[in-house]
Amino acid sequence: MKYKLIAIDMDGTLLNSKNEISKKNKEAIKKVTDKGVKVVLSTGRIFPSALHYAKSLEIETPIISCNGAYVAEHGKLNIIYEKPISVEASKEVINLAEKKGIYYHFYDDTTFFARRFSETVNNYYKLNEKIDEKERIDIRIIDNPIEIIDSEKPLVYKFVFVEDDREKLLEFRKEAAKIDGIEVASSWWNNVEIMNKGVSKGRALIELCNVLNIDRSEVVAIGDNENDIPMLKIAGLSIAMGNGEEEVKKIANVVTKTNDESGVGEAIEKFVL
């Protein structure tokens, strides 16, 4: 099979434990793009964060961000697909999180709204230092999220809720799932992610393939966590990371090495080059 597109998750997949792209991964991606294969970053992150890494790889294909809620070309000159959460659903989600006392943040295409300062916020501040000023993430610590939703009406693509108490987090997820008009997923053991109903990396990948006129059988998808499963299921070849969740490994066609062992580069060399 001659594959034409590789969709790659970022955290836990392309990036190692230091949030870096290994030399082997970079070299494999360079080789495969030189052969005409499109490499697409598919991430839960906010768009500018994904764009930063795409530029470091010197790839210019569209980016799937916000777990598939926002797909755009570099410079956002062409938004291929977007599906924000409704105002009503956003308010319900916020009220539930406030009631349960769970930390959360949410974002549109460029602005990161955080309920308070956190490790994630700090990481984005550090990332901003590496990004061109005009493409930096607008980070805002807010006291009244509902007021922001009502007055500014941001196009919210994704909420992330973080809680180390697993029982508390699972209870929150169970209740959140009852809210109309939302999709619930997770990308890490201590988080819950909420998007508009029907949003997933798989749906976004289908939309992108339609635009690029690429058949799903010609697609390779590589991921490690629950939110990657929809794109793995629609790909011609699905590859799970060695460090991935067991549920991901079970549905994947093959399992590669871990993200700290350049599993992406290993998979590209073995199955695409």
C-alpha cells in the first residue's frame, strides 16, 4: 500500500517526555515528506502550539487542533473545519466544574482562558518565549468564566478539566456526559476533555481527507491515548505507541516503540519509507 498521509498525535507520541521532537523522528518525517507524503499534526492542543511544532518540522500541511474541533492551514488563511461548543453547553460545563471544585481551562483558536495559574499555564508561557510574537498564545487568567462567555462570546473549541483524584474526576465525567451537545474524551490519566458533539480527531481527519482527495485506506494514524482512538479507527494503518494506553493498543493494527524511543520515526521507517 502506498500511503499518502500520516496523522500524528503530539503529546505522548511525536513528543518525548521532555516535550521535544527527537532527531530520529525529525529525520524520518523529513524523508517521508520529501517523497510527497503529507504529515499532519493531530493534537488536542491549541492551534498556535501545534503550529510552532509544525514549523520546526518544516511541514506546511493543515493542522488538526483542539481534538479535531479546529482544522486550519498555516496562517489560518483557510479554516478547513471548525465546530465550537455552544454557549449554552459551555455554561453548563462551567457550572458543573465550579460546583465540583475542579480546575479547568478552555480555548478558542488563539486565546487560552484559565481559571487560575497552573502547570499547564506555565508551560504555555514558556512556549510563548519560543514563538514569534505575532503567533503567540493569548493567555488569560479569568475570575468569571460565565461573564467572559456572555460578553465576549469566544468560539470555545475545547475544555480541559484536570484532577489528580481519579474518583472525583470519574464522577465529574459521568455527570458531564449527561449534558446535551457535548463530546467527552481524555488524553491523560488525570484529565477530561469536552468538545462539541461529534467532534473527534477521526471526524476531522475524514474532513481533511475529503479536502485533499485522499482515501482513508491511504492514511496512517499514530497515537497513544483515548482521544486518538477515533482517528486510529478510520485510518488504513493504525499504529499505537509502546507507551500508549492498553485500549489504544488493542484497536491498533501494530504497536511501535515508546515516545522516548522515537516510536514515530521507527514506525515511519518500517511501514511508510
